[in-house]
Amino acid sequence: MTTKLDTLATARYVKVDDLLKASPGLAPWRPKTGIAPTLSDAELVTLAVMSALLGFVSERRRLRYAHAELGRMFPYLPGQSGYGKRLRKASGLVLHVIRVLAADTTLWSDDEWVVDSTPVECGRSRDTARRSDLAGWAEYGYCASHSRYFWGLRLHLLCTLGGLPVMFALTGAKADERHTLLGMLDAAPEVVAGRPGQVIIADRQYYGRDFEHALTERDLRLLRPARRGEPERAGARLFKPLRQTIESINQTFKGQLDLERHGGRTPAGVVIRVPSRILALTTVIWHNDKTSWPIRRSLIAYDH
């Protein structure tokens, strides 16, 4: 484990521990009577971030490494089953911490956001699609960027140009990207409040008079390339490099944080494993921002 990762883990633990002390209600519910867990909630979330950064896609290997190498930081570690159950119950805390860390960076005030969706594959065989607990949520879809069909979900990301996740959502593979974006904005109106004229940069799929009117009502400005038959739109020369920006953000999740090797086999498993990777990237950006690291989205110092 690198010194940089050790420092990040310590800062991450202190931040979450202070947050839980200030707002105890954020912790997962547990009975008032009974044996108190030896691994604190702050340690649990910190361990999840470190696991994502270290590249472990197997909980069994992850915990075996933690027992061998992280004993000085985590004196007590639950077994595989106990760790998974506790982490799934902590999904609400993970989501809250993502927002708290993102808002505590200089990138949070950026005037431009980029939005896109990327496949989150959940299986490849027909038998898997038929028997999986994810069936009904996960479905067959098409990824135009990579010209391939897949069975699974879509991760919809609204990020700053520096790669900081602002909002995200997991949907079926065929979900309408425009409706999902509006749903994300409606679910977190406090994020948009006080940002008049905020620019959202999107691709051609985010089109439609009603959709653009809905964004205008929220005091948001949409920039996208013109579709076939449309007149040239403002800012067209900027779209090609900015499109590469959102693709590189997606590649960070897939290439460095193993997004498509999440290993979730149930809705609850996917709901915690994907946000854990978003939390890992948000934590890195937050720590790099606090330490004035030149590239905020760089994971190289954290064993990458």
C-alpha cells in the first residue's frame, strides 16, 4: 500500500467519523440493545473506498488482503458475509458522503457540467439474463459509443469538466436519458439552486423541444451538437473535445475502478458496489483538491 493511499484513508476516515458525530442519524439503523459492532461505520466506508482503489473485484480476496496488510488500520475485520451485509445497509450513508465530499471541493462550483450514460454490464449468457435476481431491472440495451449490445444497466453521470460526480442514477439499459436527467435534477433541487445559467453539455441524444423547455424552466442551459436536419447550434466547435472529456471520465470508472466487474448479483448488491466506486473517485478528487495535486482526477498515486 502506498503512503499516498495511507494518507487518503486516514483523511477519509476522519472526515466520515466527524460527519457521523455531527449527524448520528446518518448511520445505518441498529437496535439500541445488543452487541455494538467492533468495526465502526466510518471504518467500514473507508475500507470500501480502499477496496475499490486497490482493484479488488472479489470480496473474498479483498478481505484476505485486508487481514494480511491492513491490520494496523483496521484491528477488527468482519467475515465476508458480515462485511457484505453491513455495507449494503450503509448505502444511504455512502450516498450522503459522496455529496458531502463533492460539495467540499473547488470543482463543485464549476459553471459547466457534462452528462452522459455508460453501460454497466451484469451478465452475458442467456441463462444469466433469465435466472438473475436483476432480471426486470437489468435488460438488453445498445451502446452506440462502442457499437455493442449488452445485458445490464446504465449509469447516468452528471459531472464537472474535472470529472467530479455531481449526480448519478442507475437505470435499466433502455431508460430514456432525457427523462433520467430530469429525474436526477428533480431529486436534488438544492444542487441546482443558486446556479442561474448553469451549462449542461450533452450529446445528440439529449434533444427535444419539451426537454429543453424543462431545462430552461430550471434556469439551465443545454449545449449539444445539432442532429441531422437541424441548423448549426451554438458552441458546436467545443463539443468534440468535451465529448472526449466525458468518455475519459467513464473510462476512469471502467479501466481503473472496474465498474463493469462490480460482481453484484442482486439489486442491493449493485446499488452499493457501483456507488462505492463513485465514492472512491469522489474521495480521490476531494483529497487531491485539498492537497493541491495538479490533476484532480488522477489515481496514479493511489496504487494505480
